[in-house]
Amino acid sequence: MTRPVFAADAIRSKRTSEDFTPELAKTGWYHSMELPSGVIHGYHSLDELRQRWSRFPLPVDLSGTRLLDIGAWDGWFTFEAERRGAEVVAIDNVEQDNFHYAHRELGSRAQYKICEIYRLPELQLGKFDYTLFLGVLYHLRHPLRALEIVCALTTQLVIVDSFVVDDEGANATPIPWMEFYEHTELANQVDNWTGPTLPCLLALCRSAGFARVEYLGTRHRHAQVACYRTWEPPPETPSTESPRLTAITNTRPGDFGINFDSRSEEFLHCWFTLEDPDLRREDLRVEIGGFGVHAVALIPGEPGYHATFFLPPGLSPGWHEVRLRTTRSHFSNSLRIAVDMPVQASELRIRGAADAQSWRADKVARGGHIALFLEGAAANADRGNIRVYSDLRRLAVEFVSAPGAEGVRQVNVRMPDVISSGACSLEIRHGEARANIVIEVD
């Protein structure tokens, strides 16, 4: 009895047929090359390579820019970017003799580095205006992580080219999903790991931290995507008022402060007011340290709105301005967040304490709140890094004000019911600094 052919078998057969190694073996070159000694005819013709380049929204003249070419292979795109004036660094995970040959023939000054993409930050290459990330993504076991690394290294635009499983022009699905290849299912190659749909590829790029992700086209099951770090210009004539930011915090439970760690998966909560009844999540245009990033959630509230954003990759340590607009408005006011900033406080002084409701000095109702007036806290002091303890119990810090004229902050602390009436010793910890106070609990 003949076994019926199921859809999965047909899909596997189609993926295996993507193997072009026999054709590549005939030429020995993936890219064609126009060298002083003559033309080398590779798997991809010069016309095809030039057409691919023409679809990239890059300046014609790249003079004064830095460009990173990841997965350079024979190097046609490296040398084309250099010919147009860019300072180029080419990256591959395996050294290619063809690249060296063309590099010598052309008298190229492009740098050539052999490095796995996950270790790229270790090279400390600096920032690049543009990055070409062509034909690499589906070779990676951790595609989203790789896109985040590429995003962090780039200040303007990344061109992503990746294998996709959508049938060209037909059977497109709006659902973002990807196939996973455990063995050699895709093109008989051991290093082909994933096959995203086009919606999945676009979603991966947005989630990696790019503001705008624009589809350029698909050819031979390879989709090209332009990934921008910044938003389109605001409208010349806004049709709505600008939002007003009221607060920016991290989303860590029990923290909700202004400090962020670029090594972690950090999200921002953004509270703002705006009279725009038609506002949608897709309309938001947040900018953090000059980089745009898309919103992952928008929740109407009273008053105003609450939106959540991903901390964009590539922010340097220090203070960064956050501002917000919509597709119909200009930018809001700015608020600051601290990224990768240590707490620098050498000496804390408690200038006083009072019940946060009755304002009785040095006395607080059990189960109520006490206001501590703290001097000497760091500029990036917040609810997460000012810690208050009663014996070994950490108490909840629910508010930290901006410093007043004399540098004193109000710190509101909730006193739980379990604390006994009478004298209560509190210890405040902030960085390496410590301070103590004894209060009376009713």
C-alpha cells in the first residue's frame, strides 16, 4: 500500500530543494566580481547584485559614513559601499579566501573581521550609520538576539535580507510564525535554523528595537526589509495637540523607578494625557535618547493613557530624554531616564520624618505611611534603589520626590500592620550609603 503524501512531506521536499550548493560549486564564487584583472562570474550575476543594491534606501554618496557588512562572503556589497565612499568593516564567521583575493585586486581599505555575530560587541567597533545584514538571519539559532545586537551597533538604517517561507505573491498569512529546522531540512545545510513568514520577519525587526520597518520586496524567497532607528518626520501641520508626559518608569514590580539596565529586557511605562479619542497603539511615536521605538501596549485610563515600550538597544550609559508624539501631533515635553548609571551616594542624612497623612513629626500610624526627608541621595535616586528596612523586613517605598532647593527629597514608606506599636528603628540604604532613624509607631 502506497503511503499518501501529506502536506508536511510536500513542504519538506520544497525546503530541501532550496539547495544551491551544486550551482555554487561550479563557479566557486557566490558573488560575481568586476576586478581590474577581469570579471569573475559567480552564482549571483553583477546585474542581480546591482539590482539588489538599487532597492536599498541608502544614499548614493556614502562619503563620511561608516557601514558594517555582516556576512560579507566574497565581499561584493563591502566593496560597492566602499566605492561609494563609506568606511566599511566586513564581518564573517568563516574566513573567505575569495574576499582576500578581491580585497587585494581592488586595493581595498575595508577592514575584515572574523567573528560570530553574538560576540560582535566584544570587538568594540563603535557605531555605524548603516548595516547590511544580508542572508544571515536564518542561519542563526537566536535570530532576535542577533537583531538586537545589530540594532545596538547601528544609528540610522539596517538592511535585513532573509529567507522567508511565504509563497511569493500568494498564500500570504497575517499570522507571524516561523518554521524551525532541527537538522538539514532547509537546503540540506546544518546551519539553517529558521524560516520565518514575512509578518514574522517584520515583527522580529520591530521587536529588536527598530522604530520603522519597511518591506522592500521578495525575490527567490528572500525578503528585503529596511529597518530604521528613527521615526518619519512629524507632520508639518499637526491635527491634534501634543501629548503631555506625566511619568516614565520601568516596569519591574516593586520598583517602578527611573533606572534601566541595558543588559536586561527592560520595558518603560509611559503615562501621558492627550485629547485624541481616535488614538491607537500604532499611532504612537516615542523617542528615547534620539532613537524611536514602537509601542507594545496602549491602555486608556483616567486621566489620559498608559503605554508600554521596549528600551531600545544601543543607548550609552547616562541620562536620556524621553518624549512622545503621535502621527498627528508634534512632540511632547521630555522626561529623563537613567541607563546603566551606578548609585553614587557617599553620605545620607535624614532631615526629618512625619506621618504622611497627619504630618505629626516622628510619629506614624501603624499601617499608614511615613514621609522621610532625605538629603545626599544620588541624582538617579528612585523607588528601586532607596531601600528602607525595619529589622530585616524591607518596607515598600511608594514615592520619591525630585530634590528640593536644598537637595532634600521626600521618601514615602508604607508601614505594614505587622510592625508593633512603640519605638521603631529604620535603616535607609542607598548605594553604599546608610542612614538610621527611630520613629514612634502608634
